[in-house]
Amino acid sequence: MTKELIINKDDFETRIALIEDGKLAEIFIERDESTPKHGNIYKGKVMQVLPGIQASFIDIGWEKSAFLYAGDFFEIEGSDYDFFESGTEEPENAENDKPSSKRKKPKRNRKGLPNIDQLVKKNQEILVQIAKEPVKTKGARVTSHISLPGRFLVYMPTSSSIGISRKIRSDAEKKRLKNIVLKYRSEGTGFIIRTAAENASEIDIERDIKFLTSLWNNIYNEQLKAKAPELIFRDIGLSLRVLRDFLNKKIDKIIIDEKDEYKKITEFLSIQSPEYINIVELYKGKGGVSLFDRFSLEKEISKSLNKKVWLKSGGYIVIDHAEALTAIDVNTGKFVGKRNFEDTILKTNLEAAKEIAFQLRLRNIGGIIVIDFIDMAKEDSKEKVYRTLEESLKNDRVKTTINRITELGLVEMTRKRTGNSLAAVFLEQCPMCEGSGMIKSTQTICFEILRAVSRHAKKTRAKKITATVHPGVMNKLYENEKIIKALEEKINKTINIKMQDGFYPEYFEIS
């Protein structure tokens, strides 16, 4: 599989497209005016402490306060890593120049969480990191457990644990990497060994440790001088973040359309991965064609915002975003099959399973996802669809959890939220339908207008009442000519209908 990173940079936006075998697979976007970024570190001020929900609101200098759950006051050991406490395994020659933020853990409540009012007090200043970016009406979620990602490691200055990616299968390799980290790390600090570290040299691991340790020292010293709310550390820009995360994967080409960004990336790669320098290309814009247009990406992005996605067979899926979850419906559409109904359903569901996995990744849909596959009578068919979905999700870098197909043909799954979805970035709520996606029918609007005319007639001595309406509504009113004449006789007034092109369909004026 060939992989290309297409980087478009201008004064107001950075866009990065990951293309796999000529097809848009992922899109990353960063805008200058956007809200707090995942990974940014702030010195915040506690505004409210709410024991009832075991959370506190933190002012980090943005319009909406961030929220810190009691459970985010300590590190959460993720299921993608094996953790152990270092204990007596700490080597004698470990460096000891690192400021640590160890805290005595208070008693935990019945739910296993520490009580939030024992952890923070109102007006207290606290160092926090963005764990989840703001989504719609929700503020950012923050954690006091700081983590700083490098190429091979993630540094955890407030932890003493070492985590190792479970994707590294070899026990011997795990032991080798663990011993290297224990050799060079500072006492009382923790690291996660990323998948990219597999087969990395000792000197590469050492460099990562020294770089991250130095970075934390700077952050620690900076926050001592700062007064909340204040940004202490801004994570590297989008281009470098994406490169950092993809350096452990095979990338065939990196194309950039801006000189300064090209220089920044080549300098970054010369330090982190010199072997990638030769695949970086500066796009000159031949014939005035923009980089994204050169790869037809503008059209692909627009298509990725559609609710309906057609399948090759003629079936389709519909993606609906609700407040708490995303619902995906599978339909046979124009596909009628060749053999029998069960085969038609199975083929549609198998195609849909692959496309859904692809769309979740492309659109960056996170949270709870419910998929309504077409009902299948055979258990064997259900198993095939489940396995196809499970296999297709393996291409996704983001963690997913999937449950078996229920008797109703539903699949419940979760996908970890990593920033805003594509729809949240590009779209906003319709001011007309207020997010319902529906408006009143023209017949309903006509009857509302006639009732309004009737009410207005009782308040005026004028012999003529004018209703100014949307063109489509006017046409429907003319279809109700008999009703209008009957109303004119009843109110003893003439009803005049005027058309106004700029009107929203549900809006009208009576005069």
C-alpha cells in the first residue's frame, strides 16, 4: 500500500491529507482561531468544585471553562499498554535532575475515585493539560497527569510507571526497551514505550529521553513564574504532530505547498528521521493548480460531509449525528441482487461494513456509534459481517471497541474521540431548522397563514389583507383557492398574496 502525506499551508489554515493507494483516507485540519489543542499545557485556576459529579471547572483563559474529573487527577493505565511499577528495579546510575510532581493520594470513595474536594480547592492554581478538545457546547476536558509524546516514548513526569505497547509482541524486545528506559530515566518519573520504539537503537531511546526531560524542565520552570490562567506549553504544529505520529509507518511521499513549512519539516526530519528527507517534495503549483485540487481532494472532502454514502453494488449507508451518539443505517437501495434475498442482504451488509470502517476514520467520528445493518436470518451471515467490520477497523489508528451483532441487527461500538469530527469542523447548525434537518410542509405553512389572516381580520377595519410569503408557499396557496375564497366570505375582506424571494419557507408577513 502506497501512502502519501499532502500538506496544504496558508495564512489561515493548515490541511493535511493522508492518501492510501490514491484514495483519501484521513484529513487533519488546524485553524488559527480554533480552541485549545490536545496536548497544550495551561496553568489554570479552579473556579468551581462540584463533589456531586466529582469534577471541577478550571479557568484556562478561554471563554468556556475546562473541566477536570477526579479520575483525571491521576494517570489512567490504558489497555493498549502493559504497566509495571519500577520499585527496586531502578538502576543506581539513573539521572536525578528532573523536577517531579509526586502527590500523596487521598482516600478514594465507594466508586474507587478520589473525592474532588480533597484534591482541589476553589481559587487554587493548578497545572493541567488538554486531554479532550472542546466539542460543541462542552468545554475542554483536562488532566493534571501531564504526558509529553516523543517519537519513541511518551514522558509522564507525574508517574513512576513504565508502559510498553502491547503491539510489541516479543518479550525479549520488551525487556530490552524497558532496561534502556530504566537506565536513562530520572528517578520517580514514568514513560510509555510506543510501538515505534520496536527495534530502535539505544542511542535513539536515550535521545528521546533527554529531549523530553529537557522539555519538561522548561515547562516546570515556566509554570513557577506564570499566573493563572496562562498557556504554559503549546504542542508542536499540526504538520509536525502528524509527521511525529506517522514516522513509525511507511510513508512513500510527503508533498508540501509552502516554502517556510517545507523548511520547518525538513529541519524536523533531519533530526528525527533523516531517512525521510529524500521523500519530501515542495509543490510549485504547476499551471496555477492548487495542491489539493491537483489530487482532487476538495471534491473528496465535500463528499465526506454528505449524510448518504453510496456503495458499489447500489446500496447505501446513511450517517446521522445525534447529541450523544452517531447512528448509521444500511439500505439495499438500487441493489436487487442475482440469487435470493438473503444473498442480496449479505452482500450489501459486507460492503457496508468495509465502507463504515473507512468513513469512521475519514470523518474522525468518535464516541458511541450504533450501526443498523439489514436484518439477517442466518447466524453465519451475521458472523461474516461482524468479522468483516472487525478486520476493516484494524486499519484505524484510533482505538475502537465493537460488540457482537444483536438479534435486531444492531452493532454497538465506540471509537475514541481525537478532536472534532470532520462535520464539526466544516459544518454548523442550520439557523432555519435548528438542527432538526426538517421544516414544516408547505401545506402546514399555508394553513398557519390562513389562521393568521383570520386572527388579523378581527383586529382591522381594512377591506384588504396582504400575506407576503415564500414563492413555494404562494404556489401552494393558489392550489387552496377554494379555501381562500371561503375565508374571504367569512371575514368579509379580500386576501391578497404577495411573493418574496428572500423569505425562509416558514416565514410570512401579514399586513
